[in-house]
Amino acid sequence: MLIKFYSFLLLLIPSISAINISCHFRTYIWNFIGSVYECHVSDLTITSLNTVITSANGTHYNSSMNHEKVTSFHSDSKDIHYMPHGLNKIFPNLVSILIANTHIKEIHQKDLEQYPKLKLISLYGNEIEYLEKDLFKFNTQLKYIFFHFNKINQIYPTIFDHLNQLECLFLSANHCVNKDKTDKSGVIELIKEVKENCLPSNYSLMNQLEDLKGKMNMSNFESFLRQFIKKSSNLESKMENMTNKQNEKLKKSESNLNQKVESTAKKITNEIHTLMKQQEQKSMAKFDEQFAAVSQNLKRLKNQFESEILKKQNEKTQTKPDEQKNELDQKLKKFKSEMFHQFFFIALPSICLFTSLNIVMIYLCYQKYAKIGKVQKSRPSNDVELEERNN
Ligand SMILES: *[C@@H]1O[C@H](CO)[C@@H](O)[C@H](O)[C@H]1NC(C)=O
Ligand SMILES: *[C@@H]1O[C@H](CO)[C@@H](O)[C@H](O)[C@H]1NC(C)=O
Ligand SMILES: *[C@@H]1O[C@H](CO)[C@@H](O)[C@H](O)[C@H]1NC(C)=O
Ligand SMILES: *[C@@H]1O[C@H](CO)[C@@H](O)[C@H](O)[C@H]1NC(C)=O
Ligand SMILES: *[C@@H]1O[C@H](CO)[C@@H](O)[C@H](O)[C@H]1NC(C)=O
Ligand SMILES: *[C@@H]1O[C@H](CO)[C@@H](O)[C@H](O)[C@H]1NC(C)=O
């Protein structure tokens, strides 16, 4: 019974396997990084995720050398499936890690964060597919990154941004990128290319805004805001133009109107699609509670508006169609300004909210305008009556 209990407890502890390694210590001169004192390991097997290297034996090069002088760890074993941990405790001055031509499929920030002095990392010839957000967050000294001959198809776009010393980036023979660069300006170009071609499929508008917010200082933020407001008011004036056009159409025949309403709706839809494409609609799935509340408010406004139209429709009013139309336009204007007011008021505290709201607003406006099209479509009989009366 007790044994069962203990073995159950063991299951709860994340399995950590501790291993010892046997180093062949040597002085060595590598391309790029130059002379190093290296622990070279040829028989190392790592098949589980949390493998910690607890000690390293081997004969040092001469009597003045010791573990603290080791600056490079190098393995060419063919049986490594995960990054080893614990090397920093044994060799506190590592500047270079090479684990090439083996079977590493994944690499994470926690595999590297213990090495703040790291200048070179070489994992070429592995099976890595994804370079995650903040992978090199704690390796600010990195100068040389070799990840060629892997299977990389996604790279979080900001992972290189803080690496001011980076002057050598090898990414050839991967799925989304196939280039090596050995000078600073080339590296900058390559990073640009990576940002275009290796975007993770789940890199959303939210991520973008988060990244942006992290980088922005106040003056950047203001210019962003100004741009955004300009964009939004452009949109409003476009909407206004469309209403005007639609009002003109009211004067024409019903079939004509029908067509025009349809084409206008199509036009609006297209515009929304373009805008959504621009703004990466994927993020819609990530709205938080705060947004849900705003969304509720907008919904309420929309319902109000719709019920008002409905009331108008049902009322057998004696008001002239023109007056009716003006009244409707007034309501529309009020609703729009209310919506914009709400939009800006709530959006200001958070840029994220800001852009997301824009999408919803367009969507609601679209819904609304489509509705108006229908409402107005049902009215031409009044116009005919009026014209007959006038005649
Ligand atoms: C690793 O070496 C330590 C002593 O340095 C020893 O106590 C331990 O049993 C060894 N572990 C393995 C798995 O060989
Ligand atoms: C060094 O460690 C390895 C792996 O634990 C072991 O097989 C070997 O016998 C050790 N050598 C010495 C000299 O202690
Ligand atoms: C040990 O080797 C290093 C590197 O070659 C050298 O600089 C150092 O002088 C040597 N020390 C002794 C005591 O031979
Ligand atoms: C995005 O995808 C990668 C792997 O494809 C995954 O590791 C990461 O956790 C994902 N991020 C989010 C926010 O879902
Ligand atoms: C903020 O960003 C602007 C434009 O990038 C720059 O000119 C300015 O120096 C920055 N201010 C601070 C305090 O970093
Ligand atoms: C709206 O129409 C006016 C004139 O009819 C034009 O000056 C303005 O540029 C149009 N706005 C948009 C966003 O198309």
C-alpha cells in the first residue's frame, strides 16, 4: 500500500534524469569565435525532456586548466533529442554551445536562459521546426547563430530584435527561409525576410499590438493614435458618402434601386474584407472580457437603432417621406456619433482594444446599412403615391 502511494507520488514529480558526462578537453580554434577551451563529448544520449547534466569528468589539457576555463561545449553525438540542462553549473563561463547533426526537435527559452554570456549557438543539422517567442531573451550577447539545415517553418518575428551584436545568422536549408548572412546589414535584411516568410500561423493582431506596445514610447504611441484616428474618420466619411449615394438612388426605380443596394452592399463587404485582411482578423478569437462588455454596449445600441427603424416601418404615419427620411438620417447620424464616441472613449486606454473595436464597428455599420437598404427598398410605393397625389 505504502509503496503504491510512493510510486504515485513519483509520478507527480516531473521526471528529471541526471547524467554524468565524460569530456575530452581541448583547446580549439573555431571559425568566427576563435580560440576556445572546449569540452568535447562524443557519447552523449539525451532522450527525455528534462535531462540535467550533473557532473563532467575528463583530463584537463594541463595543470592550469579547470572547469572554469571551459568556454565551449561541443557534442557531435548522434543521439541527442533535447537540449541538455545544467551545463552552466559545471562550466560557468560558456560562450559557445555546439550540438550539431543530431535529432533535436525543439528548443525553448528555458534551455538557453542560463547562459547570459553566450556568443555563439550552433544547432545546425537538427530537426527544429519552431523558434518560439523570447527564445534568446536572456542571451543578449549573441553574435553568431547557426540554425541551418533544420526544419524551421515558423519563427516568432521579434526574437532577434534585441540582439544588437548579432552579425552572423545562418538559416539556410530550412522550410520558410534559406539564407546565411555574415555581416550586420545582411543580418538585418535576413531578419526582415524572416518576418515576412516565417510568421507563426497563430501570430495574431493581439501579438502584434503587444509587441508594438512593448517597443513604443509615448511619442510613438501618439503618432500611432493620430494615424489610427485619421484612418477611422476616413472610414466614416466613406460611409457617409455611401449613404448619400444611396439616398440619391431612392429617387430612381425600384429595380434600379435593388441593384444599386446590392452593389453597395458588395462594395462595403469588399472593403470590410480588405480591412480585415489588413488587420488580421484572426485575433477576433482572442477578445477578453473587457471587450465583451464593449461589444454588449454596441449591440444594445444596434438593437435600439433597429427597433427604431421597425417602429417607423410599422407606424402608419402621415409624415411626408422626405421628413421621414430626414428623421432617419438624423437618427443614423446620432447613432454613428454615439458609436464613435463610445469607440474612442473606451479604446483610448488600450491600443489592442482600439483596433479590435474598429473591426466590430465596421461590421455593425455594415449590418445597419444593409438594413437601411431593405427599409428604404420597401418605401417606394409611398413615393409613387406621393407623386400621384402631387400630380
Ligand atoms: C554521477 O557522478 C556522481 C559523482 O560525481 C555520482 O555520485 C553519481 O552516481 C553519478 N551518476 C551517474 C548516473 O553515473
Ligand atoms: C567519467 O564519467 C563517465 C560517465 O559517467 C564514466 O563512464 C567514466 O567511467 C568516468 N571516468 C572517470 C575517469 O571517472
Ligand atoms: C596550459 O595551456 C594553456 C593553453 O595552451 C597555456 O596558455 C598555459 O600556459 C598552459 N599552462 C601550463 C602550466 O602549461
Ligand atoms: C503558437 O504555435 C506554437 C507552435 O506552433 C506554440 O508553441 C505556441 O504556444 C502557440 N502560441 C499561442 C499563443 O497559441
Ligand atoms: C521615442 O521615439 C521617437 C521616434 O522613434 C524618438 O525620436 C525618440 O527619441 C524616442 N524617445 C525616447 C525617450 O526614447
Ligand atoms: C466623400 O465625398 C466627398 C465629395 O463627394 C469627397 O471629397 C471625399 O473624398 C469622399 N470621401 C471618401 C472617404 O471617399
